[in-house]
Amino acid sequence: MSTFADRIISFNQQLEFAGVLPSGISIMNPFKENGPAMQVSTQFYRKYYSDDHPRHLILGINPGRFGSGMTGVSFTDPKRMINQCQIPFEGPMTHEPSSEYVYEMIGAFGGITEFYEQFYIHSVCPLGFTITGSNGKETNYNYYDTPALQKAVYPFIVENIQKQIAIGFETDVCFCFGTGKNEAFLRKLNDEKQFFKQIIALEHPRYIMQYKARTKQDYIDKYIREFNKVLL
């Protein structure tokens, strides 16, 4: 019988965007690119998800270049993969503030094993995007940043939320990282598709680290409070 690890790894292996993106926007698929993400994420999921324990979904926005774009694991940058998860990573030592916050929160929750026994984090759009500016610098781009991109990836998003639910996650509650455009999109989509009975939105880790770092502990407490309500 397959485990969550088997099904998550298979999901990551099949991820491929076959649509047409607006001009200037590139897809970021860490599982198909020449990096360690597939190997590292496979080790991660074998370590923490080799069971069939009930879990709830947490959906972020889409992968970023310095976190899951490197490791293949949402909100887990190379530093956290090595130091917190104890999984080797051979590649650039990028730092993602969102990952720093999430792992601090996970520590407060009770630890990595305890957290991942209850939750699985991925994204509304499971692949990321970049755009190259006039200065030649590549930056992250979100699926909702332009109506044209959102329209282009809409079928892909719907298909892959369905596939993630089919992995076997609970559908009574889905947590959403992001209380702005990500929440608005997911709520509207859920109204149409009835994926989940309830969506609970929490402030995005990047927003907290960028604008609310001084009160970070308040947000950690809020996260844990909302998680525990569902688990009780």
C-alpha cells in the first residue's frame, strides 16, 4: 500500500505546465531542472511522510526561487533543509525569510516531526514563475500578478489542487498562507469547485517577516492557535 510519501513524490514527478505563458514570464519547475530538488525533496518526504496519518493541506502562493525553487519542499530553503531537517543539500546556500519564519513556527508547534505528521504545505499554483527585468535581473512572479497569467494557469491550478486532494488529505479545512490576493483567489475558486468545507487564511510568512517582524511571535501564536482548533 502506498504512503503519503509515495503519492507526494509521484505528484511532484508529474508536474509539468503545458500551456502558454504571457510574454516575458518563465515557468520555474525545480523537479525538471538541473538541480537537486527532486532528490532532496524525495529524501524529505520519505523521512516525514512514510505513513498514512491524516493531514491537512496548507496552500501558499507558488514556489519562490530561494525556497522550494531550490529544495522542492515548500517554505524550506537549503539552510533549513540541512540544519533543521538534517537532509544534505548540495547547491547554493540561499536564504528565504519565509522559510525562517515557518521553521520557527514549527519549532513552537512542537517540532518538525510533530508538525509534518499533521500538515502538508504546498501551493495554490504548484510551480513558480520568474520575470526578467530590463536590467537583466530575474525576480519571482506570482500567479495572480497579472490577469493574463492568472487566466493562463487557471486550468493547471484547478487540475493540481484536485490531484493534491486525491493524495488523501483532509478536506474539512484548508489553510491558506496569504490574506490578500491568494486568499481571494482561493476562496472564489473554492466557491466554484467546492474543494474544501472551510478555508482559514493566515498572514503570509513573507509579509510577516517583511513588515511585522517585531511582532512575529504574535503571528506564530496565531498560527498555532488556528492549527490546534482544527486538530482538537
